[in-house]
Amino acid sequence: MQTPPYKPPKELQDILDQQATQRKRTAQLPKRNWIQRNPRAFQLTFITGSLLVLFSRPLYDIFFETSFAAPDSVVFEKRHK
């Protein structure tokens, strides 16, 4: 003996049919900030910026060193006997 398939009442079936035709909305997620969306880019940017600040003086000295004029060389005079 086989059990008959379940049939919901007419009112419930009408509600189910109406909901099936309506568009379902997806969940609205909160907007994430740039750091959460791009963690790798944030890490690279932050580390690069920090290292540039940390080594700014040596980098400046290497690439933009102003050449100072050499002081006048000491002139040795011969002693006269």
C-alpha cells in the first residue's frame, strides 16, 4: 500500500504559487572598506610606505647627495735653506 502524495490546502497552495512568481531578494551585505577588500595590496602599500619613511635619510643621501666643494688643498711650501 502506497501513501498518497501530500497536497497542501488550497489557501496555502495559492500563497506558495504567489511567492514562487515573486522575485527573491538576496541578502544585502554591508559594504566592506578598501582594506578588507584588498588585504594584499594594503600590506604591500603599508610596508613599502613604512620602509620608505624609515630609510628616507639614507635613500636621500644615496640619490640626492649634494656634492660639497672640496676645501682648498693645503699648499706646502718648500723651506728655503
